[in-house]
Amino acid sequence: MGKLYLIPSPLGDNDPAEVIPGPVLESLSGFKTFIVEEVRTARRYLSKAGLKGKIGELQFFELNEHTDHATIEGYLKLFDGDNDVALISEAGLPAVADPGAQLVALAHRHGIEVVPAVGPSSLMLALMASGLNGQSFAFCGYIPAKTDERRSKLRTLEKVSGQLKQTQILIETPYRNDSLFADILAVCGASTKVCVAANITMPDAYIKTKKVSEWKKEGLVIGKRPCVFLLLA
């Protein structure tokens, strides 16, 4: 059996060399089989990473939110004959807030060695830059999209944060960034600290932490930039 390599990708459309370690980029030429969240994005990344002109020689298989269980199980045969496979997410670390976790679980069930490579995580970079509690934190992923349900969840997360002194980390589909931010300001206490971290690692990166009362005075339009939200009551 081959090994499963978890290859990070840039968080935005920048030069991979800016955020991916050189040894990781160099290792890409050693793979012929890639399981990716979106083939077009992966091809563009690999071209920029030094494989331009060689993309046609590679095999690509998709694993995203629409991939069924049987298809994922079928990927097991890709490891036959000591063939190593690289897993690449749409952005950031594979298998973290990413459907690729299902492939990693499959590898463990069948005794396939899993090898993680170093690269950017929007969640950890946001936490690092937030000034909030990095000793105790929880990643909550996506919370409900409907206003009433979302506000209820935010109240619960704020309560947990206050009780445990724990940073709560959230993400949202970019077109709902501003509605989530508005609900955070609507339901959270004036002294709760909120960090907005958008377009991390990009030239126009925006990372600021303020109390809810301060955000209400300043205001902010996030738009459709990839964003991480953190709050600490």
C-alpha cells in the first residue's frame, strides 16, 4: 500500500511559495495521483507550484461535499502497488473543516500511513492574530443560517465562552459574512471581544479585534472575502 500525503494549499490566489514551505512544493513532483476538492483549483495551484506542463500526466479525483460514500471507499484502490496519493483541499489544510477528513479516516481503517505536511491554516492564523485566548479554544464550524436559529446558537456560544474563558471560532459562507457579523453584534454583550480575520495571508488581509460596543460604533462591511470570526466573552 502507498501512503496518503496531506498537502496544504494557499488560502488565496497568491504565489504558493509565499505560504507553502519549499520542501512541500518540491515533494509535489513525486505524486501522480491527487484527490482534490475541486480539480480546476488544484490544477491552477500545481501549475503555480512548478508543475506547469506536467499537469496532463497526473490523475485527479474529486472529493467534496457531493462525493458519496461508495466513491470515497473506491479510492482505496488508488493506493495499490505502493502508489502514494496526495490529498489537497480547496484552501488551507486538508481534512480541517474539509470533506477530505473522510479519506483520512478511510486510510486509518485500512492501515494506510497518513503523512501531514506543513502549511497555512486560516483558523490557527486567525487565533494567533486575534489576541484572544489561545490556551483554550473551540472550532464551531458553520452555525445555522436562519436568523433565529443563528442568534440562539450565538447566545449559547457566548455563554460557553464566558463560563470556560474559551475562544469560539466560527466560519461562514462568504456571502453570509455580513449577516453573521450583524447577528453577533445584535446578540452578544457589549464587553464580548470579537475578532474579524478576512483574506488572511493576502495583500489586503484584514484582522482586527474589538469589543462588541466598539464594533457597533465603528461599523464594518466584510463583503465576500473568506473570513474567520472569533469571540471571547
